[in-house]
Amino acid sequence: MPNSGCHQDKSPMNCESCKRRHEKCDKSLPQCRSCSKRSVSCKYTITAEIEEGPKYWRPIRPKLNYLPLNKLIDIITKLYESLEQRGMRDYTIWAQKLPLFYSMAGSDNLVMSSLLTLSASLLATIEPKVGIKQTYFYFRQTAVEQLRIASSKLCRENYDKVLAATMLLLWADSERSSWIALWTGLKSVFYSMPQEWRYESELAKFLETEQYLQTLDSSSIVSCQFNNKNLSGLADTITVLRHIQRQLVHIKKHYIQVNKLVDFLDKFLGDIGSLSPDQAFQRVHILRQWLFWLPPVMLRDGVDDNLGLAVLAQFFAVGLNLYCLFPELGCHDLGPLAVGPIKEIDRTVRARNMAKPHDPDVQLAMYLMGMPQSIATKYQDRLIADESAVGL
């Protein structure tokens, strides 16, 4: 597991190994520098106590720098409820299975730790404070250790819980090496299980239905080599987005969102030649976070915000396009994270166009869906072609 480099200078927490050796601990998470040099296990004293509480979350009394669990649970719950109440749960992949994750977390510490890791990662993007990052690393370390134990004792009874925990940790991870390790582990668990176990598993069915584990063929997942054709394709995407900007200049809230996307791609294109694989992955991870958390923010005006739906589709389209152009970066779940919401938004906008063919907002939304629909179609065609090539 890679060293996070996140120090806890103001925290009294010390790892057990440094305390036994009477050495100063630099308190890095998930592993301090001293333990890393000695190649020994690095564990921190748990600074939280379990109390009685509602079955679905089991609150922890926070001490020192840790945040109260109700804040971590509330932030993801409120985002989910804002989508569910407006019939928009299918516009982001995590919301589709959150009730199942809650149900599992009520009786399983592994899923609970993984769910808290995801929520802490969201909070860290909103409030980039050291204490919040420490909380994220704490729950992540806890979840990863529990996942290792559960995976070593994989059976019919804990199969779904291992799948759930791995998916939640994947969604929260921003480090390329650990992300690829989790991705490889998810595929290994899924494909090694007997078929009858998959039939019984709601998550296994979900992974199959969403083609979550089906990836594009790439030359390498170790090095990143970008050819001129791919860079030209990215420049073309920026050109289309600038045109969309001009169409939305009279609607400030949507113009700002598209401008954010253009700035992101401009910087990515300008820096891509000098980025290491890990740095490029972290850049793409910013976009992955948007795909998770922007839908409830951008659609707060409700289901009738046709232009909001179309602008949101641009983010999913860019994520899908980046994966199609640079599959060697990792982030293999950008495909399933993006293609489903694009199809769902396209169906919604088309249905509204049938109902209100002369509504100017609907007409503009239909026009803006051109690029997302085209990229989604090319992605699915490429999946089919790669699958056929493997069959040969």
C-alpha cells in the first residue's frame, strides 16, 4: 500500500511499533516512515469506541481529530435522497446501489468501513483539510485490512460483502497503484466464484448488467504513451465544448460548469506530455469525482432542468472519451461510470422532445446531446469489436 505522505504533526496518535521502540513516529498514514524503512507492519491505536445506536450505521464517539460518523453518513445520505426524491438515482452509478450498501453495512464492519471511506473521500474534496484527510486514511486503512482478511476466507456467505467493499474502496481511491490492485482483486474475486454464487448475488448481477469489468484493450497499464491521434481527438473534444459554451453564454450556471470542464481539459492536454502515469491518473481521478458527486449538485433545480441534464452529460462524455483515448491510464471503470448515465439522460431528453417538440430548452438539450451520444456509441462499438477479437 503506498505511503500517503499525509502527516499528523498535531495528532497524539502514534503507531504501535514506534511506541514499542520508543522512537518518534512521523504519524504518516497508512504507514509511517520508520515502519516503511524497516518493512514492518504499521498499526495505529484505535481512537474510537463503538456505542449502541441505529442498526444501519452504528455511530462511533470521535476522539482527537476524527470526525463524528453521523457527519460522514449524513453527507452521502443527503446526496442520495436529493437524487431519489427527484427520480434521478440512475444518473450516477453509486446511488443505484447505496440502499444495498447501507443494508450490508448495518451488520458488517468491512462494508461500513468501506462506505465511510467513500464518504470521507467526498468530504475531503469539499473541505480539503488535514483532519478530514486523516479520517479518510484511517477508515481506508481499516477497510483494507478487513478486506484482506475477508478475501482470504472467501465463501458463499461473505462473497457479496467482499464485492461491495472492493467497489466502495475503488470509488474512493485516488492512488493509481492501489486502485489497480483493487481493480485486479475485484476481477479475480468475480471470475473465480462458482456460477451459482453469481446468480445469488445482486452485486454480481449488477457488475454483469453494467459490463463493469469489461475493459477496452490497451497496450499497457504500466506506462503511458500518447500518440498524436489521441491528442488530436482530445483537442477536438475541447473545440466542441467551446462551441457548447457559446450556446449557453446566456445561462450563467450552465456556462460556468462547461467552462470548468474546458479548463480541466485544456490543462490536461497542455501537461499530458510531462505527466507520469501516477500523475495522469490523479488528474483523471478529479473527473471521476465529478461523475460521482456533480449530479445531485447540478440537478438541484429538479427533473425539469433539461439543459442541466444535457450539461451533465458533457461531463460523462468527457470521462468516456478520456478512457477511450487513453485506456492505459487505468481508471478502467470510467466506461461503466459514464455510459449508463449518458444513455439514461439521452432517453429522458428524447422523451421530453416527443412531449414538447417546440420547447426551446428541450431543443437545445437535444442538440447538446450530440457529442455524448456519439462518444457512447463509439465506446460500445469498440467494446463489441474487442470482445469479437478475443473470441477469434
